[in-house]
Amino acid sequence: MNTDLLHTEKILADRKTFYLDLKQNARGMVVKITEDVGGNRDTIMLPAEILGDFIAALTDIKMTADEQG
């Protein structure tokens, strides 16, 4: 599957590194989120069309975390 990287972001958090990549492939755009901990990687793929829902859910979680902490 050939993919083209359109945009990438990197977030450092303690001993973890998170990579957020916007990619385009034959099926459309996807956001690939990779967590790297000492060379061990876990990845999820999100269709770009649900990115708004995903961000809204994370915003709700952040608001709850801010209220708790």
C-alpha cells in the first residue's frame, strides 16, 4: 500500500514519543498515531473524516481531567 505523508507532528512525553502523521493513500486520508516507548511501537489509524469526532472526544476527556486535577 503506497502512502504519501502530508503532515507530521511529534510529541515528547516523559520516556514516550508520539508521532501523528497525516497520510494519503488510495482509500483516502488517514491519521496514523504511533506511540514509541524504547523502540516498542503501537499504532492506530483513524480515517480523516472522523478526526473532528475524535478531537471532540479528546476535548471532553481533557475538560474532565482538568476538573479532576
